[in-house]
Amino acid sequence: MKNFFAKSISNLRFTSDDAEPADFYFFVNSRGKCGFVVYRLLWMVIVLAFFAAELAWEYRNNLIAHFPFYLTSWCELLVVIYVIWAWALALYGRHDGNSHVDSEIPSISGSHSKEEQLQSLREFQPTRTSLHSQKTKFTKLSAIRPDPPNRLGENNILRWFHKVFWFLYEVTFVSSMSVTSIYWIFLHSGNQGANIVFNLYRHGLNCIILTSDALVTRYPAHFAHWLYSYCLGVFYVFFTFVMYKISKHIDPHNSIIPQKIYWFLDWDSGSFAPVYLCIGMLPVTCLIQGLIILLHSIRLKVFSLCKP
């Protein structure tokens, strides 16, 4: 039991055992960095343009005060941060000369004697074999990617900004897919008027971006990370409860804080709907996290078929 919990906690980490910096700088089937920077730049420009236009529209219609209280708005902000971070990371990788360096096999030329050179190769081979077995195990257990991570050399250690982006990628994917599904299944109405463009942006473009990234990039994923997305959902439910209590004292007319943010989060009714929602989010987040792994599997399969 102790080993089980230790392994579970270990799986929640974002470590260099599961990825390498190069995974954040390239397309799945390419070592070219320039095209990847352009790809990230295009998505960033599109998202920022829509986001700025939406904020301007809400300001003109006196809706801007309600923006922070909706889960859709939280997901929008996540997508904005995500695309900016992704572009900055790709740009960093463009100028990082060590991001593409593969494991170096000991040189057999130079001033060393032939006996020393052969001994060096003998010492290197077991390490190489051991690492290969670890990589094979890794690709089966966690992030599915075309090339196993390179653990030789300090240059392939993930830095804090790689780990933060990895977190953003998975949490943004799960939250965007969840919110979009909830909207089109439970909240969508045919009467949208001029808001139809922004509804498609809020509940469509985000999923297109994340699905595209899951299929064409080398971003890693780990199934155990569903917990982070689930915690975000539970935190939002708690946030709505806190806002409900605050509004009773400082905003009784609901001029700033909406009286009922969503019909299934109506704290006035005294129902157990929020509790059921928290329970229901558990399988949903696991399912969507599994979708990321599935898309990565498709990515790997397509790559293997196209690879000469």
C-alpha cells in the first residue's frame, strides 16, 4: 500500500523522466523549429484578437462586470495564457542551442589509447541499454510520443517553465472540452443574435486549438494528471458559493455578482446539485484526460505509418 501511494504521488509530478525540452519546441514529425514558432504565433494572434474583441463587446453591452464569475471566462483566460506561453516557449526553443542535442556516444578518436577507447565504449553500452529499457517502459505507461525522452546530459532536464506549460496544456484541454460539452448539451439556446460569433469562439475555437496541438505537437501527457483539472472544477464550485455569500452582504441587487451564475449552481434552492456536480466531474475529467492519451496514440500511429 505504501508503494502504491508513493507511485501515485510520483505520477502527479512533471518530471524529465516523462518528457524532455525538445518536446515543447517541435512538431511531432519534424525537427524544424521555425515552422513551429509560426504555428504557435498564428494561434496566439487569432485567440488574442477574438479575446480583445469579446471584451470590447461586453464592455459596450455593460456585461464586463460579470465576466470573472463564469467558468467559460476562466477557460478563456486559460486558453489566452496557454497560447502566449506556448509561443514564448517555442520562441525560446528556437534560440536554445541545446534543445536538439541527442545523447553523445563517447568518441573513439583523439589522444586516448585504443584500449582506453574500447573500455569507454564497453562502459557506455550497458548504460545505453538500461536507458533504452526505461524509455520503452515509459512510452507504455505515460506520455505517448514518437521518440522516448533522452536522459543523457543535463541539457535535457525540464525547467520550471516547461513544467508550468505542461500543466497548462492538460488543464486547459480538459477544462475547455468540459465547458464546451456542457454548453452545447445543457446551456445552448437557438436565440444568440449578434453573440453567435463569440459563442463559437468561447465554445469551439478552444477545442480546435487543443485538439490540433494534441495531434501535431510533441507535448506530453500523463493520465494521472486528471486530478489537477478536477481540483480546478471543485475550486470553481467553491468559488461560486463564496460569491453567493458575499453578494448577500455587499451586492444584494446583483449589479456586479450574478444571482445565479448557472442554473445547476443555484445556492438559493438549497439542493444538492453542486455536490452531485462535484461527483459527476470525477468521471468526466478522467474521460477527457483519457481522450488526450487517445489523441496522442493516434498521433503516434500516424507518425509511425508516415515515417520512412
